[in-house]
Amino acid sequence: MTQNFWLFKSEPDEFSIDDLQKVECEAWNGVRNYQARNFMRDKVQYDDKFLFYHSSCPKPGVAGVGKIVKTAYPDPKDSRWVVVDVQFLEKFKRVVELKELRENPKLSEMLILRKGNRLSITPVKKTEFEAIKEMV
């Protein structure tokens, strides 16, 4: 089975990389976009890795890495939606800011950097994942 890579966005005042580090494992809930839900339901697999992206904050950017430890199951609050369980892997020494991501030529095709993209979950190429980890 091929490992997939993702970018999961969260507002740090709602749930941050520090919060995930404290609890170690948590249900990723609150996704209320059908395309993002479909990624979670149909594509996100056990052991996939994701970049934890802080959004809607003074310095948006990638703050760390997690992995999927349980695939999609119905959201207990609303069964139209799904959640996945995620586990903390790594907090970066610093947030790799959006401005830096935009300036890296290796990331020119990354979905998060396209104008108007507001999805909270997007696929990431392995090369993009590795390029961001090298930026820390």
C-alpha cells in the first residue's frame, strides 16, 4: 500500500500542534467541507503522514507532522461527516510560514498555495512533504 501525504489545517486557538502533542492522539473533527470530507473518507489511509498547518493566525504555516492512526468513521456529532484519529509525531523548531512556502520553487504546484484554496485537508506530494521538512 502506498503511503499518502496530506496537509491538515487547524486554527491554533482551536487545536494546535501543542495541543496534539499534549494529548498524543485525537479525533480530527470539525471538517465541514464535502471535498475535504471525501478526502478523509475515501483517500486518507492508516499510517499516512500529514503536515500540521496553523491557519487564521498572525503567522500561518506548517508547525509539525502527525500521522493517521485510525481511518474515517462517522463523526459522533453528525453522521454526514467523518473523523480520523491522528497522532503527534513532531513539532518543528519553528513554523515554516506561508510566505516561505510560496517562495520555494519545489512547492510551486502545492494546492495550499493556489489562490482561493480554502480546503482544510489537501493532498501533498511526497516531494513537497520532504521539501517542507528540509525548510525547518
